[in-house]
Amino acid sequence: MLDSQALDRVFQALSDSTRRRMVERLAREPASISALAEPFEMSLAAIVQHVQVLEQSGLVRTEKSGRIRMCRVDPKVLSAAEHWFSKRRAFWERNLDRLEELLRQPPPRKGKLQ
């Protein structure tokens, strides 16, 4: 499980649509920086900066082999973020289910005057 600061870094990294697309791509299979850059219309330097943010958050690991730097998602970190969402979703679903139950109950009858 990630501590609060680590989770903050994950959500900060995922707050950018480019980085989310990179994580989606890397979740399918590892890729080199240049392969990761292909669908984006930005400089390689900008891609590297995005990858560095993902690395700092722990979502992505890179390793250099010769002149090629390969990137891959760290599934443990991604799972920890998903776990955080799951806990909150369960809390809200329970509360909304209770609210639905209350709303389905007939209103209380007022006492008759005699």
C-alpha cells in the first residue's frame, strides 16, 4: 500500500492526459521512449519529461539497455491507486444504497386528530 505522499504523486502524474495515455500504452506492453513518443506531436525532450514524472510517481520503471531506454508500468503502484478508488467507491455505494432504501420507504403517517 502506498503512503499518502506516494499516492499524491501517482494522482499528480495521472492528472495529465498525455501521461495517462502513456500509462495505458505501457499497461499493454513495455516500450522504448521513442516508441512511446510516436503517437504524440511533441518533442522527444517533452516525452522524456513526462516519463520522468511517471518514474518519480513510481508508476513507470525504466531501464537502459545500450542506447535504448525501455519503459514499463509497475503494476503494484497502479494496483495501489486502484485500491484507493475501490475503497471510496465501496463507501459511496453503501451510503447511496442506504439512501435509496430510505427514499423507497413510505413517508411516516401523521397522527389523526380526535
